[in-house]
Amino acid sequence: MPTAIAPAQKDIAAALYAVEDPEIHQSVIDLGLIYGIEIHDGGKVNILMTMTTPMCPYAPMLQEMARKAASEVKGVTETKVQLVWDPAWDPHKMCSEEAKINLGLIW
């Protein structure tokens, strides 16, 4: 009987890179919205994610997009996306350099 392949954080992060905020047009990874990826026994994944604002109208959609993207990684059997608000999202501290340039925060 073949053994199951355990998903790696880097594979899940790569899948999440394809998830883009529809309003800002940047990856949730580049925006720094992913606070953590926890992998538990049996391929169960918990993603800690925030939004740019608590009033983000796309929050449910982004959560589902992140859940679906991570669920497609080989070895993932279950995915939950948990919204967290601490620390509060700060684009100056949490965005990648590319996202900061695209958002006009640096040039």
C-alpha cells in the first residue's frame, strides 16, 4: 500500500500565490495576508489569514479561494481558513516589495 505524501508549506504557499485580491489585483501572499500555514497529521491544513480591512467585501470569496487552492495540493485532505485580525494588516510592514511598488507605497 503506498504511503500518503505529506503536503509541504512551500507547496501550499505556491498554490496560495495564485489567489489574488480582486480589488487590489495582488496575490494574498504578496499582500502579506497569509499569517500562517499549519499542517497537521493526515494532511489537514489550517491557514491563518487576514484581510486588508475588517469590512472587506471580498472576505468570504477570498477565504474560499484560499481554501480551494490549498485543497488542490497533493497530500492535503482537509483545509480550513481561519480569519485573524491580530496583528492588524499593515501594507508598509507586510507586503512584498513588488506589492509595495504596485500599490504606490514605494517607487
